[in-house]
Amino acid sequence: MKTHLFIFLSALPFLGLVSCIKNNPDPAWLEVGEWTLEQNANSQYPTGELTHNFTDAWVYVNDEIVGVFEVPFKIPLLYSGAANIKIFPAIRNNGISATKKMYQFVDVFEVNVDLKKNETISLNPVTRYKSSVRFWLEEFELAALKIKNDPVAAAELVKGNDPSILKWGNYYGLVNLSKVDSTWIGYTEAQMQLPRGQEVYLELDYYNTNSLTTGVIGISASEIKPNPNITLNKQPASTVKWKKVYIDLRDIVSNSPNAEYFEQSFEAFIEANLQQSFIIFDNVKVVYF
């Protein structure tokens, strides 16, 4: 039922646009470009590298929902005269294109405009992390790694800096896999006190020819409980590129009542049809309030 409801709700904006053009041949137009993520001068905590993948936008006019659209876009509006436009940055939750979710950690883009028939309002939306957002960061710039290799795994995480791959800073994290070094397990040693019942996300930039499974470990005095979560699929070596994903941790954290703290985990096994592969990632963030 949830799937059917989501498909229906996603279709509503497009049905509204068809109706708008048919019944109002002289609409005002709203043109929205791609998102910019900028530094918040009032941030209470270091935010790390400002990478993002805000692919979509929730649009409201005078606090009424217009729809959810992939940026950039141009849409007709039934409104005229003075109007308040709010545009909320949206992510594809867990990398799933059908799940376009407002990202609660960043600010809404808001502007007051004068809408006129047959005229276009062009906006380039800007957002920033809210000042109270907390981060656990691993950007591979420090001497010591914050993600530790499990001694039972054959492969290990190291720092790499191939200029043809490097995109941010001086280093990225690199795991080389082979038929001999066929497994890698890593986990953060930080004892993260994550809030239950609130939004918690893992942000990750990755560049991989081997799949990588992310997870959360709940730890208490009497129990260490692994919670495998989202697997990032491998990319073909001929077309591999940097991607960014937002992984939802809220349910795992909220459903771990006995955990005293949490660690982020990573696990990889070489693909059956490959002799060698690699996983590269950077700008690892656990984001929460």
C-alpha cells in the first residue's frame, strides 16, 4: 500500500501541471536551477567538505505544495501577484530514485516574488547546513585513520592520492581487493552517541568497482550487535565515477534501545567474476542533531 500511495503522490504534481496548462493558457513560470551548498558562518561544529547530491526540490507557493521536481526544472504556476516561494532541498533516500525526501539538516531556500502572467521567475537555490547540526567526519587528511581495519580481514584501508581520481583535499580512503586479499571489514572507533527518534544519516562520496555494505554496530556492556544496512553497488571499471549517497540510519538507531553507543561499519568481499577491484571513498559523515 505504501508503494502505491507514493507513486500516486509523486504523480500529482505532473497531473497538476497538465491541468494548469490546459485551463490557464497564460500562467506565470518558475525556473529553478541546481542547488548550491554553501558554508554556514554560524555552524557550531566543523562541517567538512561541502559536497552534496540534492537532486530534487519540494516546492511550496504561499505554503501550498506545488510538487516535487528534479532540478533543474521550469514549471507553470496558477498564482499571480505577490507570492512567497519556499524550495526545500531533497535527497534520494538510501540512493533510491523513487524516494525523494526533504533533507532536514539543511535550510529551506525562501524568496518573495511578484508573479505575472507569461513571465518567468528564475531562481538559483542556495542552502547550508543548519547551525546546530553535528558531524562525525573522516576526510582522510589526518595522519591516523578514524576507520580501523578489522584484523580478521585480508585487505586493509589505506590512504590514496592518485591525481586522476583525487577530487577533494590531499587524500581519499582506498581498499584494494583481489582473490588473495578478498575481504575487508572496517569500523569507526568513535563511540557515537546518536539520538533515538530523530534523523541520523551517513553521507558518503564513493568511487568503486566492488560493492560495499554499510552498517551500524550497536554496543552495550553485554552485547555487540551488527546491523547491516545499505549496499552500494559496484560500477563498471570503464565508467566508474564519483557518486554521493545519503544513507538513513534513523530506524537502526531508534530500534537499538540497549545500545550505549554506536559505530559505523563497512564490509566488502571481492566480486565473484573479478580478479581485482577497489573501493575508494571520501568525505564520510555521520550527521545528526
